[in-house]
Amino acid sequence: MKTSGNGRKVRSIGYTPDLEKYVQPDWWKRIFNSLYLRTDGDVVNDQEITKREVDTFVRLLGLKPENRILDLCCGHGRHSLELARRGFKNVEGLDRSRYLIQKAKTLAKKEGLEIKFREGDARDLPYPNDSFDVVMILGNSFGYFDSIQDDLRVLEEVFRVLKPWGRILIDIANGEYLREHYQPRSWEWIDKKAFVCRERTLSADKNKLISREIIVHVEKGVIVDQFYSERLYTKEMLEELLKKAGFEKITFHGEIVTSSSRNQDLGMMERRLLVTAVAKKEWSPVRISKKETFKNVVVILGDPNKPDNLKPGGVFDEDDFYTIDQLKGALRELKGYKFTYLSNHDTLIHDLEKIKSKVDYVFNLCDEGFMNDPRKELHVPALLEILGIPYTGSGPQCLAYCYDKSLVRGIAKEMGIPVPEAVFVKPEDTSISLPFNFPAIVKPNYGDSSFGITQKSVVYNPEQLLNAIAEIREKLGYNKPILVEEYLTGKDLTVGIIGNPPNDYIVLPIVEEDYSVLPPDLPRICGYEAKWLPDSPYWNLRSIPADLPENVREFIIESSLKLFERLEVRDYCRFDWRLDAEGNPKLLEVNPNPGWCWDGHLAKMARIAGYTYADMLRLILEAAEKRLGLRS
């Protein structure tokens, strides 16, 4: 035994050929203290290293300011603090070390940063299910437990607290590299009066790196003699463990190669793997107390197990399932509701008959149509009316009207609302004569989701016109009438209305499509490619608040409200307009029960107006409840 300068006895065993036998299973309970911040300070206290790492993490995860982020095993919070400095508002940190958590709280308070730091065990996280968008385990903070089952338990807990489609990021030592290149011995000065000696060896099973650190003060002698071990994870081991915990889309993103400000031994921090994975899971059931009053709402969606010809692959894909989970997550935020979901169209009629006496109303979001047939979108509300079940959105008659673009054009013209000039082309027509000059745009008369509208739909001569018609007929198998309209070159606009005019409604801000990112040779349209094809240049289009003269804005809103009532639209609708070369607005389409997804035009307009996605859904529900007499 040696005695330190303050009289505290420090156990130092001298030379030993077997480091492993001195490692306690819970070594991690004692080692992360003020001495840790001194021995590892060349990395963990280096602000430039932390900034570079956070740059990488933000880029890999595509982090957004509104994301809820858990920095698990956060230490003294260096990454959490840096995220908060960059405007991330919902960051929390958790670590087992009371000393490091208190240090993190002190640093946050000193800088005026609002971050929640909490002491806790990563194997038993103190958070409800589905709490976070992202969980990060950074700075080689994984693999400390004696049993690999404890590491698995950490990942299972992370999976539990992540929201559906939430992501984990692990920054961990490259075990394969360290197994071959670890430094058996090193020493370095950590300040002017103290130095640390390190000794390392592999465990008997070669799966852990055993380390010994002796910190010596020039006046006080040995301050500490400590042993610890860390599991040497390879890519294959990590992937297997993440899969066992339930994660999918496991992706490795190269390595972090760290440098030391003291140009000294980096140990486990020298080369680290970066791996991300996704928690594809269902939302956990919402618990509602018996005393709580709530509305029982059934949400009807498209059937993910059936073909859908409007989608690029003809089936529901990963983006569709992500969109549905975003919907469920937003609805979970609404108080006073219990939501259940019906999407099996084979049993839909039977399922509705069973629950019709127990449900307050249906939130009809089945814009794919019954059996995913877009011509049968009106069948779902018709079925609900037959069964006597109240529902949100427009009825069968309105949906039938608005599915026919030519019919809506005729009604608008009858009301004195301008529309582009057009020609109605039937399948049997053999010649086409345009009463207006090129360019023109060719589109199916029936349909939505921009079906059949691509960059080839804008034509500049008779040959291109015939080719565009042939492509719709032959490649898409569309044998119904086609609409050929004059192509308007002014701003591309859309406006959303939530509520039920004339007495109770909200007009969302008019937005325009920003086509500045497109190459100059591509037509300025927001068609199928913009909505469904990520590899298309149209995918990067943005919707921005429209800059319009006040008289044009007022005309568009007034005309849209008139159409809302005339077409018997209910609860919410989107109206598409375009300006001609002189700046005159003309109606393109009316979209009752418009796209409800989190990144759709309606949600974008709502966001500009200051509403969250959950707020937008709540407004639609409340509009229906007022109309149905279910709300004062």
C-alpha cells in the first residue's frame, strides 16, 4: 500500500502478469470521475474534436431542430451541449456517473442552455416507450458490461424508447483494429505534476481489451491504480447484436480517426466505427384511464397488402409505412381521443359492422380508394353512409365530381371562375385540333396523385402531343378521356381550407412551388416525379409562401370558398391554381380529402401558418365534429 499526499491510502499491487483477474465486473461505477476528465482530457475536453464529431453526427442522421434526442452515456455532456449551442431544443443526456452528470448540469447552467441531464442505468432507461427520434451512444461508451447480455439489454431499451422509425447511432472502438494494434504500455504527463502509466493486454478469450492505469503525482505519489475492460466489437458482432435487439437498416459509415492535443496514447478512442440503425416497430398502445373521457375514432387507411398502381413499384414501400407511422405518432399527441386503425380491405365491411355501435366517427384517410382502386375512393364514404357511421371529409358525390377534371372545369366556368383553355380527347378520337397555341399540357381526365403527369406531359408541337397521349394510353394502360390544356407559365399555386364555410373555417397561407432548383430545360410542373421519384431533379422542389398582389390573393381565396360550397366539399380541401403569363389566376384542380401525409402540401401550408402536423390533424377532426354536432 502507498499513501497519497492527502493521507488517503491507495492500493497499488505492483507488477502482475495477469491484469484480467483484477478487473471488477462493475468497474465502470468508480472510474468516471474528475481523474477521468484529466487522463482523457486531450480528447473529451477538446472543443474542436467535439465540433467535428457533431458535424458528422448531424449529417449522418439528418438531425432537425425539433428532433427529440437522447445522448445516452453522455459523460459530462460534451455532445449534448454542442447540439444545444446549435439550436437543438429537445436534447437529453443520461449517464451512470453522478460526478459527470453534475458536471454537465453545471456547464449547461453556465452557458444558459436548456438541457435535461439525468443519472441512470442504460439497461433500465427512465423514459416511456416511443419517446425519442434519435438515441446516440457516443465516444466509445458501449461495451463496458461484463456480460454481452447486458449490452443487448441496453440496445433493447434503446429500441423501446425510440419512436417508430427512430434511429440509433453508435460511435464505438473498432475492435478488429485494436485487437491487432493496441499499445501494451504507454505513459504521458497529464499536467505539470501528474502522469499516467497504462498497461494493456487481451482477455483470455481475446474478446476484451484489459487496461490498467496508474496515475502518479510527483509530490503525492500514486493517486490511483485502476483496472477496466472493454469489449472489442467488430462490425459483424455489432450487426448481430443490433438485429437481436430488433433494429433494421443497419449501416456502417466508415471510421472516426481521432488525434490527441497532447499527441499521446489514444487507447480505445483511436479508431472508432460509426453505425446507424432504424427501429421499425409499431407504436405502443396509449393507456387511457377509466375516468378519462375520450372520443373513440377509427382511422381507415389504404390496404398495404394490396397492389397500388399509383405508386412507383405498384406496392406500399418503406416511405409509405414511414408516412403511416408519422400519422400515428401525430395522432398520439392529441388528448381526448382513442384511435384504432383499419387497413385490411378484405375484412373492412365486416370490421365496420362489428364496431359501428362503439365508434364516435371514422377518420377517413383512405385516399387510395377501396381495394386501393382510386376510382373507388368514393366507395369508402358510401359504405360508411350505408352503415350509418359518421365520418370526416367529403361525401361520395363530391369525390365523384372532383375526380373528373373536365366536370370541375365546367362547374368553375359556369360560376365565372377562369380555367385554362382545354380540349377533351376521347379514346376513339383520331384527330386533335387545339383552339390555343402551344405549349400545352397533357393529363388524364380522371385521377389524382399526379398520375400520368410527368415532364413529357408538357408539349411544344403536334408530334410531342401525340407522343404524350400515346405514352399515357400505352405505358399506363389508361383508356379513359384525356385533357389537353394550355400550359400556363406563371406561378404554380395551392391553397388549403380547413373547416366548413361559410361560418367556420381557416384559410391556410397560399404557397407556390419554387422551381429555381430545376435545370432550365425542364418544364415547371409539380407532377408525378416530384411526389414519387427521389432520384428525379423534381424531388428537390420546395413550397414557399406565395408572393402575390393582394387582389390576386383575394380572388383565389374567394373563388376557392365558392367552389368549396358549390361542390359540397366537407372539412378540408386543397385548390390548385396557376397564373398565366400576364399574372391572371386560373383554376387547375379541386382536391377534396387532399393528401394528409406529414410532408404533403397541406401540412406545409399548415406549418407556415404556425401549426404542427398534429395541430393540422386536430383541426380537421374538430371541423368534422362541429359539422356532425359532436362538439360545441
